[in-house]
Amino acid sequence: MIRFNIFVMRVILGAVFAVILSRFFYPEANIIYVAGFGMFLVGMAYVLEYWRNRKTDKDKNKGVPYR
């Protein structure tokens, strides 16, 4: 349930920022491009979360010689 809440929050924030950024830099943008940009932002949030967690997992295992 918590994962779903995080997903919904990311989708809402991705949509809001996609609309704001696209209207600021390209006011004539079609709604399809804005939706695609929102999906890109949500996808990048998950990629960066994976990357951050992967780096912290490596740091935790540095002192362990055998696993």
C-alpha cells in the first residue's frame, strides 16, 4: 500500500511539473508531449531511486570480505 501511495504521489508531482515546465519553456506544446514528459519524469524518479539504493548497498558491503 505504501508503494502505491508513493507511485501516486510521483505521478501527480510528475504531471504538475511537466505542465509547469512545458508551459514555461514551450507554451504551444501538445498535451501528448506534456504527458510523455510527465512519464519521463516519473521514470527518472524510479531510475534515480534505484541508482541511489544501489550505491548505498555497495557502501554497506565494503567492509565485508566474504559474502
